[in-house]
Amino acid sequence: MAAQDVKNYADENWNQYLESITELSKEQKNGKALVTSDKQMYNFDKITKKIYAKRSNGVPTSADALAFSKKHIQFVEFKSGFKKKITKNTMDKEKAKCDKTNAFCNDYWNLFFKNQETESIGLINSLQMKAADSYMTLEKQILPMCQSDIDRVLVDLWVIIDEDEIDYMEDTLADLAGKPTSKDNIFKKVESALSRFLRQKDANGNQYYYESIQITRTKIVKKDACQSSSIVLYFST
């Protein structure tokens, strides 16, 4: 089984890259962790840099972490920048008035939210690149190191974002009510953008890319989930 072969290889060669989830989920700018947990995973950024260290054409992008269940290989990406202090849902129009005119400036706020949308698109594009590059590193570099006969590789992708609470609650309530969610919901945008990496098939009918892709928020419940095929984390709703 590919997952066990990779895990065995990781245990023998990459133990120096084991880090806590707290450390793996820290933001580069301010060092703040998105998730607090002592549970350890492999730092896949460092593993990727090691694999491609001697390549002259650069290092591909990579997910933050690598983990394993009994049958699945799991990539985890912690992505900050989605949570906004001011959104269309939370905005206080009285406080958003111009000091000089005491009127709400539509042009300014339309541009403000347009810039926010552009930032989110950039984050989503980054997630797409990491999803593709991480899988290719696994398939073309890591699996050949671990085994010569590959039957089927089951790979999951987990994306943990610093979500907007209002968007999350609207999405949850809509699902419970059996109603469609808003097109502006960031969870649905990320899910849609990554859907092309979900259970694709080649010309011979062989499946590739990810068996499952999960997008969730950063609040965590510490619990050991090693006995299931899902990731070793359970996230609260």
C-alpha cells in the first residue's frame, strides 16, 4: 500500500522534519499560529526543498504539512488572509461615512471590497498551485523513492483557512436548511477552485489527483483520529 510505504520512508528519513501543528500553522508575517496543537506532522515545505535542493530550475510550491492515516496520504495547507476585519455583512455604514461630507462613499467602498476580492483570488490561485505541485512531487519524486510497484495512491488534501465567521455560519445554516449557499461564500469559492484536482481520470480510466478535498476553518478539537481514513485532526464546527 502506497501510504504505508511512504510513511515507512518518512519515519526512516524525515524525522528531523516532524513539527507540531502549532509551528506548522504559523503565519510568516507575524508568527501567529492558525491552529494550536502539539500533534506532529511532517513539514512538507522543508521536505520539498530537500528533494529539489540540487535542481537548477528552482523548487516547486508545496503544502505546509504531510500526514498519514492507515490507507491515505494527506497534505495539509494552513492559509491565512481570508479573514477580513470589514466585510459587506459586518460593515457599519454609519461609521463608514466620510468625515468631510458625512455621507457614505460608494466609490471608495466599492474599490475597497474589490481590492479585498483581488487579494482572495491571489490566495486561491496559490492554493491551486500548491495542490498541483504537491501531488506532482509525491507522484514523480517521493513514490519512486519508496516503491517500484504502485497500484493506487489515495491522497487527501485539507485546506485550513482563517475564515470569516459570518460566511461560515451562513454556509452552515443554508446547508441545514437545504438551500443553496451564497456565491460569495469563501468556502464555496475555494472548494470550486480546487474541484479540478478531485478524482480525475486519465485516458485509461486510472484515477489521479485527490481522493478528497476538505476546506475547513481554523478552530480545532484535539482528538486522535488515527483509526479512520480521515486526517489526524478533527475540526470543530
